[in-house]
Amino acid sequence: MSLALVVEHHLPFAPGDARAAVAATLGVHLPLLAALRRLETDAVRSPLTVVLSPTALAMLERERDAIRVGVETTLLQADAEVERTRHDAPMHATAVQLRDLLDAHFRLFETLGGDVVAEYRRLADLDRVEVATTTATRGFLPLLQDRAALRGQVEVAVAEHTRHFGRPPAGIRPPACGYAPGCEEVFAEAGLRWFAVAPHGLLDAASPPVFGVFAPVVAGGVAAFARHEGLTREIEAAAAREPTWRLPDTPWRQTGPTPHKALYDAAAARARATELATTLIDRFEGHSEAVRRHMQSPIFLVELEARRDEAAWLIEDLFRRLHARRLEATTPAAWLAGGRLLQETRPAPSSTAPGGHAKALCTPGSEWIVPHLHHAADRLRSLAREGADRRRLAQAARELLLAQAADWPERLHRGDDVDGAVAQLRDHLAAFHRLADGAEESFLAEREARWPLFPALDPQAWGR
Amino acid sequence: MAERKKREKKIAEAPVAPAKPRARRKPAEAPAAPAKPRARRKPAEAPAPLPEAPAPLPEAPAAWRTPAPADWPALPVVTGHDHIVAVPIDARSALLYWELTSEGLTRARASLGGAEHGVELILRLYLIGRGDETEIRDAPVGVWLGHRRISFDHDGLRLTAAVGFRAGDGFVGVARSNPVQLPHAGPGSDPVRFVDASGARHPVPAGVETEALRRLSAAELFR
């Protein structure tokens, strides 16, 4: 029996605005990389699957200087907070703890030369992590429909991943695990060996899934893994409600909807992460025993959100518990290398988005986007087949990819700066059409400078 | 303290992007719900073929050229050819969007044989359920460019949509959609097959039970 832990990280591409990249570096990457380095030092295996979106990689690469400034500024603010709370002993103690955490992250950041992607590459080269990809700009595949549009999102993601890591990814976790029939063929064409689907994608597959979610199925030559919903939700619940964990960006604990706030205590949060890891591994062993009555080598895929120090501690402690109990931790690619017999079938259309399908990404407030995306993809395919100017086509493809991001309908659905999201989306679509109409050189140069994404982009992915 | 001063100096010299305020507002307002399509049950039949276009024909009357909805962003959405596209949204709903040209409308109208009264531009849905019986549903649309979300009572339908003119019992389509299969609850009935890493087929391994693990997985899913 094997446990595969998967974490995902995405950042929208926003050149010139490094705030999200700074927050991600401090909240996601440095805590996670610190945990992975501690495990490496202690010779504990840590086969974590890290899904890094191509736009997140682009932001971490492009905004490196701004991220450094942001990290230093945050540390300076933490220093100032320590000074400010000097006469409030409890608040001061928390401020010191938070400053020390940040200081440790800053030292790691300096050790890495500010290049967190290079550290993931080093760990991947040592087979200590598997780095997987998602679609190029987090395009939600079931709504793109057109084969050329799917190919564009997937092949550009694979090319970008290869540029960063020196080898293509083995697997892809599409946004919200969105799957529609035909996706597997695009994944196979791109050389991928596995993809992630929603649990009901396997359970409602074209033929009854003999192993449930405890083994992948093969569709079009690519293995489809589904997460274990029970363990995944348990970790989600802990992250959302664990009262010793920190309310993000505050010195307070997550005490829930009560006026009685309590100050964060890093030592208590660390201890609780260890307890939670023990509980989760106990539960994993219990589930495994039940499953092993019916099959020999089940795999439990568990997704975690690594958005804070506590999540990184939990991941570290999960690997330590697995190691101590001699239980197997694995990644999807490593598990497949075992050469097991797998059931061949086609998953059902599905996603892990609310409602289980495309409803949350195609609401009455955002459904108007869909025809625009289809028309533009159709147009790009025609232009690529006609052999239009490659540079112009490449920028048009960038604009289309940016317009296809699921971030826009999600923001419309949440009511998060709706006008800004619509304006940005319209800007990309309008630029796409202007480039497709053969816009003047100055406009092309301006868009290339403003949206310098995916330098290795090959627009022929749309023309085949 | 010296380290802090060093940091302060470094930051003071570095360019910092100005912070933009992040506006929040309520979700985009939904448009009014579309009229519920009228259901008519007919015996199983294949969708009628679209008529061949007789040419040349006069331009469609200006009255048919309904302007695009006011909330439609000012983007070049008109492609200049007749089409309707179906997109599955979930097990019981689909999004349809269409565009009709004046030429397409004129040709279809001419195919009705000059009928003037009771002619209506409609969406016609051909729905095939698990029993392979085709149900036909009509919904008036009235506009040459638009989108509509359609809901169904059952999951897992196969759907094809056409948009065109209805006159009495007659229907002349202007465009027909791609067929789509809406998701269904529960697994399909395809035979169970196994493959190895090379893709070679194998019989179902001995001792494998087909239901136990699916039930166990589902219990975890919905607990």
C-alpha cells in the first residue's frame, strides 16, 4: 500500500505585480522547501508530488528581484512589529515567533540565491520530489472543447515545464481535475504518462472501476489517478479550522467566528501538526487494511494545500511517520513504474469544482465568456494552418491562453473585482483579434513587452 | 541592528510596484432566466437533415437582425457563418450558443414555401435518453445571436440542438450543433478490461471483485 501526497501551486501571470508571488514564496515555497531539506538531511524519503503551474513558474522566474524586495520588506515589517509590541508581552512573544519564522525563510531564500524553482529542480533530479504540471494558464479543459485549444493549453504547459526543469513532466493535474472525453488523447500526444481526475470520474467510468479510486485506470494509454476523498477532506478541514494554526497574515490563531481571539503560538501549532500527521497515518493504515482485503497494492492519492508553515510541517511529519512505520510513500510516476496491470476504461466527464462538473466555472454571470474563447481558438487554428507570421501568431496564442484562464470565471463567480476581471479578459481577447487581423508592428511589440509569457511557445500546436 | 539598516538601505534603493487597491463587489448579476422550453414527445426518429441551400435569395428583412444583448462585451464575436454549439455544463444542463446569418435565415425562410404567419425562430433540442427514444423540445429564441442555458430532468442525455424556423408542424433548421453526451451518475456498462504497461490486453486478474472497492470508494466520497 502506498500514499502519494500531492500539493498544487498556481499564480496568475501578472507582470509588474509581485505581491502574490511574494506571498507564495513566503507562504508556500520556502516553508515547503525548508521541510523537504530537513527530511533530506535526516535521510527520510519525501516523494512529494508538486504541481507547479506554468504561470507560477513564469512569475517566480520573471519577478525574482521584486520577490527579493518583497521578502526583505516583509522581514523588516516583522522587525518593526517586534519593536512596536515591546511593551505588550504576549503580543511581543508572538511577534518574535513570527519574525523568527520569517528570518529562517529569509536565510533559506538567500541560500537558494532567490531561485526557488532551481531548488525544486535539484530535488526532482535527486528523485526526492516529482514535479508535475497543470494547463498552461489554468484553462479549464471541459469548457474549451476544441481539440486545438486543448492541445495549446497542454503542449505549451509541457514545453514550459521542460524549459524550467530540463525534462518533460510525467503527469498533469488539470485545473479542478477537469476532464472531458478526448483529453486523454491530448495528454498522450504531449507525452504525459498520468493525469489527475475527480473521484467520480473514476467511479462513473465507462466500465465499472474494479479497484475504485485505489488504483488508476488507463485511458488512451495514459493513467488516470483520483484522490482519496476522505483523507483529502480531513486535511482540508484541519487547514481551515485547526484552532492552533494561524489565521493567515495575522498574529491570531484560527479561533473561528468568535470575538475571543487568541494569539498564535508557533510551538503549539507545530506540535499539533505532528499530532495530526499521526492521526492521518493511523487513518491511512486503517483504510489500507480494509482495501487490502480486496487488492494487493492500493495507492492512496491525497491532495493538500501547502499555503502556510503549518501545512509544510504537516507534510514533513507525514513523511516522518511513514518512514518510522516503514510504510511506502510514492508519486504517481514512481507507482506506475512498478509495471502493474491496470484497468483500461474511459473516465466520466467530471471535475473537483463545486457541483462536480463545469457549473461553477460557467455560471449565468460568466457563461458569455465561452463563445468568445471558442471563436478565438477557432480563429487561431485557422491562422496556424494558413501559416501566418509566426511571431504575430505566437503573441496571439499568448493572449488567447491568458483569456482561457479559469481565474476569470472564478473571479466573476466570487464577485472578486468583477470589473477588473472583465476588463482584463476583454483586453486579451481584443488584442488577440487585433493581432489576428494583422496588427501593426508597434502594437505587436507593445503586447510582447507587456505580456512576455512562454518564450518557447510554438503556435503550431494549434495548427496540427 | 546593522543587518536591519543594511536591509532598509537595500529596500530603499530597489524599485517597488505601487500597491493597487483591490476592489470587491457583488457577483455579476445573472440575466433573467430563459423561458422553460416546451416539451413534446415524439417516437424515435433521427433529426431531419438540414435543407440544401437554394441560391441566390434576397437579403433577410432587417427586423430579423436583432441586436446583440446589451451586456455582450464589444468584441468581434460575429463569425459570419451559421452555427450553434452545445457545451455540457453538468449532468442535467448544457449551454447553447448560436449565430445565424441573414443569408442562412433567408434560405431557411424560403424553404418554408412562403408561409407568412405563425413562423417562429426556435431552438429545437433532440434528446436521447438511456432508452434510445428521441424526445424533441422546442424553445422560442427570436434572436440571431445569443446563448442560453438549458436544464433537463434526467442526467446522461445525448443532446443535439438545431436552430431554425418552425411553421405549424414543419421545421427548417439553419444550423445544427455538435452532439454532446451529458455526464451520467453511476458507471457505464462497458466490459472490464486490463492492460499492462506496454498496452497489451490481459484477462481480469483472478480473485478481483468488481463491486467492493467501488462501494468503499463511494463511501469515502460521500461521507
